[in-house]
Amino acid sequence: MEAIKEKTPPNGRTGTFSQTEIGQMGNKALLEAYRETGDPELKWALVLRFTEMVRRVAVQVCGLYSGFAQLDDIISEGLLVLLNAVDKFDPSKDVKFETYVSKRLRGMVIDLARHQDWLPRQVRQKSVKLNRAAEELAIQLGHTPDSQEMADFLGVSKEEYASMLSETAMSGLLSFESMLTSGPGRGLAAPGQEDQPEELYEEQELHEVLRQGVASLREKERLVLSLYYEKELNMKEIAQVLNVSAPRVSQIHSRAIQHLRLYMKQYLEA
């Protein structure tokens, strides 16, 4: 930080960092420079470095449900989240800025979807029907029902059930996220709560149960979730990796989320 202090005039303003110097700074150094000086030019330089991450998140969501928002709308919201994240990020926490930003961006997408009147009533109703059927059948069978069991229970063909999963993909994901974040003292810690011991413990416990739930998935379902959430590939890219169609990837993703919803519901209602 000595180099930064040397470049900072007494009035707290900068302007002595050239574009070349800014370009040579790593993300951490740039963040420290901004926190030290408050120079908006440094803030925007950092934000612009993460616009590609915003775009990837936006493309992922639009690929999961084509009727959700416009790509430009999600990117615009994402830039606002980035600007806020630069000011809110606490470097004393043992979390990388990139990880912090990614978490907030995904939270933004969920909030945007919740507040947008983007999902037809028929799709919402179909999603509720699927969730209720999965819960009821799981109780009857004593295990998470497979696709054929769900199709038989609903009185449709396996192909029709697969189509229903694709159609309700985004709704199912929102339902799952809602379940994780609802209820007093439950769910993932919200931004600003990470430093509270109780919330931190509950978040760690929830992550462990979620990890166990993921481990209980089929190999292909785990692979799709890994490619989607860890590698941040969109549905078309995952389809190319697995050599299947994008709708098929969406079905596998929805099936995995449905399984995790049933698995987590037992923990959250215990």
C-alpha cells in the first residue's frame, strides 16, 4: 500500500494513475487502491473487468428459460450489483472478491426473476403440480422418484414429463432457491450477515447438507450441475460437452434441482 499512499495527494483524490498503471494492477491491488483513494475511475476500471462474468450469468439464465427478461436488462442490473459490491466488499473476510461478486450476481438474478411478472400462470401452476407430485410420491415410495415413476404417477408419458420439466425449469429453480432462503434463522446468509456467528454457522450447516444432497444425485446430474454452477457454462455449451440436445440438458438440470428440493426439504422442516 505504500506505493498507493505515495500517489495519493493530501486532499484524498487521485488522478495520477495512468491507464497503463491501472491495467497492470491485479484485481486485489485495484480494489485496495480504490478503497484507499475513493477514486471513481479505479472503481469503474474494476467493475468493467467483471462485465464478462455478468454476461455469463445473464446468458445462463436466458438459456435456462428463454422467456425471462432481456439479456440487456440482466446485464444492466448486474453492473449495478458490481458497483455496489465494490463498496460493500470486506477484504478482512477470508473470501475472494470474485467469489463474493459471483454470489451477489446470482442473488440478483433470483431477485429479478421474483419481482418480474415474466412467468405465465399456467407454467407456475404446472411447476407447483410437479413439486407436489414429487413430494407425495417420495413419501409413498420412500425414495426420490425417477422419471418413469413420476410420469406414471402424473398419468403422462415419459416424454411428456420430460417436456414438463423443461418448461418449468426456471420456476423449479426459483422454488428451490426460495426454500433455501425462507423462514426465520434458515437459509444462506444474506449480504451483510456473513459476520454474524449464528448466520455463519447455519450457512455452513446448510452447505454441508446441500453437499450431501448433490452427492446423492446421479453422475450425469452432478456433472450438469458442476458444469452449470462451477464452470459457468450455459445450456448449449453443456449440451456440446455431453453430446446431447440443450432441452435434454435442461431436463437433467431440472431433475437434479427437483431431487435436491426433496432432499433439502427434509432438513429444513426437521
